[in-house]
Amino acid sequence: MYDLICIGASWGGLRAVGQVLADLPADIHVPIAIAQHRHPDSPDGGLAQILRGRIERPVLDAEDKMQIEPRRIYVAPPDYHLLVERGSFALSVDERIQFARPSIDVLFQSAADTYGAGVIGIILTGANDDGAHGLARIKEGGGVAVVQDPDGAARRTMPDAAIAATVADAILPLEEIGKFVYGLCVKVAPVREATEA
């Protein structure tokens, strides 16, 4: 049903991303791509390693031309933009967007351009408005736009900007996002109404 879940976060994002991923049951097979703002000198593999200790599915640092596979979580490496191509990723060192590389907008926009209605975009806590235009592109392409409730975010600038940029399908407290996404990804058998004899 869905091809990719994209998550964007900045200030306070490690905790927020970790909780969303931990709340997604293991039977969700949709791959996940994460753009988390980090210092350019952050160690490669640092974020993925932290998440591996909390999540029961493979967490990988995305590499150029890496294939996108079910059940895996892909993390944008520090100081690279992560772009989505059909079936694989690409890395770019193009100029920073909103002073950030990786840029959430770049990830979200490329995912929307590649998979259209097959994308779920999630914007979490952050101190700038990176991701707002990308989430709007996902929504315009028929995908699903989810935003953390700004009132509960460590920094509300990013979710506020996303809400201003598009009509979100859901604005939720952090602890409810995983359940909402699970409901989108798991097909529920239709209930047949009882008929009178």
C-alpha cells in the first residue's frame, strides 16, 4: 500500500524519532528513511547505532545507490542530502537547505516525486522550518502528512511551519504517531454487516 515512510526531525529529534520507531510494530514492512539535523562532524553511524539499541529491526546508514528494502530503517549520513530514487537512495553534497545537510525538504520532496501517493511524511520537533515544503509536496502528491503536536515538541518551530504549509492528515502527540502510522500500513479485513434472513 505504501512505499516509504519519511521522518524529519531536528532539535530534540533523537528522543522523538526513537519513540516513533519503537512504537511501530515489527509487522510493518514499509521501509523508513530518516533525515535528522546533525552537526557535519557527527560520527558516521552514530545515530544509526543509537537507534539500533532501541529498535527491533535493521537500522542502516544510507549509502549512495543502496537498495531500499522492506522493514529496514535508513538514516541520512551527516553532511549529505538523502534523495529517494525508485528502489534506491542517492547521496548529494549540494548546498545546505535551511543551513542543514541532510535537509528534510530534500528527502521529502524526492520521495514525493518518486512515489507520489505511496509516501507517508512525518515531521517531528525542530527549531527551523526545514521539512514544511517537503511535507506539502508529499500531500500534493497524494501522500499522507503527519505532524507532531507542537505543544508537546521540544522545539515547536518545525511542526508549526509544517502545519502552516499544508493541511496535515494528523497532528498528534508523539506517543500516538506510531499507532496512527500502524493503522495506515496494516490492511484491516472489511467487516461484513449482518443481513436479515
